[in-house]
Amino acid sequence: MNDANVLLDIENLKLSFFTPAGEVKALNDVSVKLREGEVLGIVGESGSGKSVTAFSLLGLTPNPGKIIGGKTTFNGHVITEMSEKEMRAIRGKEASIIFQDPMTSLNPVYTIGNQITEVIRLHTNATQKEALKRAEELISLVGINEPRKRLRQYPHELSGGMRQRIMIAIALACEPKLLIADEPTTALDVTIQAQILELMMELKDKLGMSIIMITHDLGVVANMCDRIAVMYAGKIVEYGTAEDIFYSPKHKYTEGLINSIPKINSENHEKLVPIEGVPVDMLNPPAGCPFAPRCRDCMKICLREMPPYTDIDGIHYSACWLMQKEAFMAEKEGVL
């Protein structure tokens, strides 16, 4: 990957929550790069570390969370070395986030106009009049009718889809280089989901920004992501293009996620194929592969040692001992 085009570079990030019960290792050696104009999808079950990764990028890790290792570089800034004051200058201006539930993200006692103009005036030299004009433009940009009327309304007066669009408008107020979408369509019906995702892609192309899409739904990332990172137990277990992940998965957890997707075009009535077992206890993670207790092809070494990454084709890699075994056998046959 050409480093000149890299907007975000996460290197060996480690983050833990220090609770009375012990240390919860939420992120374990996470590394990933995001290029300018690219859409990266981060998928996995609840508790896999998706949202924690996103919050760490903006210095929003809640207490008692703490970054204990690694380095994050974004747009020339070393995020992991910046103070809270320095981070405030970046949040909303160079990088923005759309949270899961807009009703709990928007302030119920302030009008929509107040909440959009606050961001604009904080990061620019715009006057109140100029900020209101810009807010009206943003509301139109995200596809909401009667923008002047919406500026005077409160969050509870809008539908769920409209509130989510307002959150997108706030996130785009200063035309950031990076937009983080933390499961932005979770509470919306299927029709509104499709509209929101289509809107995000249109705005990406129009503004030239990069997007990190965080979701547990592989269907959401299928058509919009250039690359996908599959997370499990605070670790990226597989990374590759959307085509690699969907048509040639190399980790048993990825296969499990794909197999659990309902097939609406199936001629026969097929039962869903769940991933058996329960997620790993992050207070007491296993010494080996965290997915080993749930893997049907688990080997003895999987329980003892964490697997290294196997490079499949330069941009596709997987942390699985089965891939190491296949690579070894292929090399052995080549020598013979």
C-alpha cells in the first residue's frame, strides 16, 4: 500500500479496561490502514471490539479504558500522543462519528439548528447567520425537506430516519476527511437503512472522504466496502477485500458469520447455521486462538498458541493455524 495515500494507520493497538474484577483486554494488537477515499468495514459479534476501536480513534475511550500500547496516526497526527485539548480540535473537523442511536446522541432540549450550528461555529470563523445558512444547506444535502422548518424543531419531533440524517448532517458540517459510522442503521427499518447507506455513499463520492463502517451485519458492508476487517475478541482475525471475505474466507469465524446469513432466494426451507458456543471471556482470554473453543476444526496448537497472520495474496490475510498448515504443505509440495 502506498503510504502517501494512507489517511489512517493503526499499529499494534492495545487497549484494556481496568475494572474491579480485573483487566479486560478489549483490543489485542490491532493493526489496520485506511486509504483516502476508501470505505473500510469492521464486522463482528457484539463485544468483539468494533466500537472500542472507533472510539479510540477520536480519544473517546470511556473510563476505565486505557490505551496501553501501539500507535495511531491520522492525517499526520499521532492520535495516541495527543492531549484532550488537541483532540477537540480534530473531532468534528477532520474526523467525525455517527453513533448508533440518534435519540440518545442528540440533545433533547436544544433545537436541531442549535446543534448543527454549534459544530460549525466551534471549528470555523462563521457568524451565527452564516452558520444557520450552512446548517440549512446541510439539512437539504442529507435529503430532508423543509430545512428552514427543521432548524426550529426538536429531536423528538422528527422520525428515526430523519434524526439519523440530522446526525449525518452534524458529522459532515465541517467536511471531515474521515467519517466513522458506528452501526448507523441498527434501529431503522430496512427501507430507511437502504436510504441511509445510499446517502452515505453519495456523500463520500461528493466530498471525497473516507468511511469506517462498523456493523455486525455482513449484508450492510457487502456492497459499500472496499475492504473488510473481521474482528473477534479484540483482534482482527481476517482482513481483505469484500470479494475475498465473501467468496474466499480463510478464517472459520468469517465462514461462520457468512453461513449464518439468511438466504432469501433458497428454494428449500433451510435452517440457519449458528456459530456454536459463546464469546470468549475477555477477563480470562485463552492462551491460543480466541475462537478455538467454538471452532469445529480446532487443533491442539490452536488452544496453546496465538496464530500468526498468514498472507494469502498481499492484501488478504488471516490469523488461523489452518492457513499456516496449508501454507506449509504447499511449500513442502513445491520443494518436493
